[in-house]
Amino acid sequence: MQTIPIVMSLNQAYVVPAIATIRSVLNSISDRNRIEFVIFHKELSPAAIRIMTTLVNDSGGRITFINVQEHFAGHNLKKEEMYHALLIPGLMAGHDFVFFLDADMIVTGDLLSLIHAMPADKKIGAVRCFFRNTILPPNVPRPLHDQTLRTGLKDTSRYFNAGLMLFNMKAIRPEDGRRCLQLISRRWKGHAESILNVVFHDSVQFFSVRWNYAMTHIAKDVVPFQPEIRKDVEESRLDIQVQHFLFLSKPWLPKAEHALFLKEGDCPEFRYHVQNYKNALAAVMKDISHVAPRLLCGASWEMTERHLDPEGKALLA
């Protein structure tokens, strides 16, 4: 049975969250042997790669790294990692299916189940964008809607979020991949997400929003949603399979508890999920603190530790 890559794109700042996301996938996937993590990057240090490899392997996963910097030569992109997903149609052409995940997610559902929900004739599977499916008063600015319309797309409610995507490589054609790269020159504010929406807008399988639930919208009855997803949002709130801490809901940002579309003051639902996310991040940091010295210093660390700690008490405990 063919391995299914799970591609992630990250820079040095997202090493810890990425490991937390990967561990959550490994803890919820039905068959670890069917997946392999592939990291697209341009600047990860050798130390970061060694640490990630060790922790992922220790968690029962497999991981490889691909430096994709050469593919964007001449584009002069300020946030190059925001475009890496555009390489999937070309670089991963030998696979039947390829997942893409953002590095600010906690996965509790079995991603492999989405493959069975993917029609053979659809090129990409994803979840509708929460922000573009809220109903705002007429006098409220709608920058994301306006941004989408500038790409030429007319129906903003069909715009998908690129945090979780399933590429059906058997349906995707080489010209799709070439068009993805050609559209980089448009410099749309949505980066790869806007480009992928334009290229694949006629061939999208929309998954339930539970598979990419925007944690900015976890509070109940704050904003109304479009009729097409209203029931799904309400049901998914109680059965979230992928928590996406996008935008202001990232717990390392100041005042994340007051993120857009959260109720003012206390929001128990958000507080519960964000605390679990913080615990996952803390566990990763603790494990890094234990493996990093040995990976970076090798025998020198072991020898010095035995000399300073002859009774076997952990120096980093």
C-alpha cells in the first residue's frame, strides 16, 4: 500500500508547534505505517532537523526534509514558506494522495478517513473559510471578501482555507502545477491559498468544517454563518477533528483569549482547547530540552554528565 505524505511548510520559528501538530496526528491516525511527514523548508538549521527527526521517530513517525528554496529563485518573496504548498502538484506527482497541514493545528481525528470521502474526479479536498462565510452587517469592512474578489473569484463562500488540504494527485494535471507557479507573480495577499483557490475552484471537495475548525470562531452564537455551513458549524463545534489556531487564536500571541469573534471576557470552550494546546507545546519543549544536548554535543555531553553526576541524577530534571 502506497505511503501518503503529509506535507508541512515551516521556518525556524515554527519547529515547536510543528512537532506538536505531528504528534497529534500520530496519536489519532489509524495506521502510522501509511503516512510519512515531509517538511518543505528553506532555512531550517541542521540542529532543528536532527531534533525534529529524533522526536518524530521516538513518537513512532517518519519524517524527511526537502529544501525547496531553489524553486522560488527570482520571485523575491518575503514569506516564502507561505507559497511552499504550490510545489505539491509537481514535487509529489508520484503519489496518489498528499495531505498538507499548517503547523498551528492539533489533530484529534483520523486523517486517513478523509481519503474515503474524496471523489475520484475532484482535485483537492478542503474546508470552507470561516471568515468568508460569516454574515457581517453592511457597514462592516470585509477585507477578505474584497481580497478574494480581486483574484477573479465571484463566490467567496466557496473559498477554502489552506490549513488542511488533501490533493488527489491522480486527478491533478501537470498544467495545474505550472499554473500555480505562474500565478505567484500576481502577489495576491492570500499567498498560496489564493492561488490554489483560483486554480482548483471548479474541482473542490468540501469536507465538514470539523476537519479544519477555526478556533477564532469557537464561541457559540457570536456571528451568524452562511446557510450552507450553519448547521455543520454548530454540529462540528461539539465534534472538532482538527483544531486550527489561526490568526489571533495562537496561544503565544498576547491576549489570544480576546481573538476576533470570541466572546468578550471568558470563553470556556476556547480556554479548554487552548490549555490543551499549551500543554502539548510544553511537552514538546520539555522533550527538546532532554534530547538537544545529546544531539548537539554527542559523546562530550555523556562523558561530562557522568563526571558531574556520578550518582545518575539527571542534570536537566
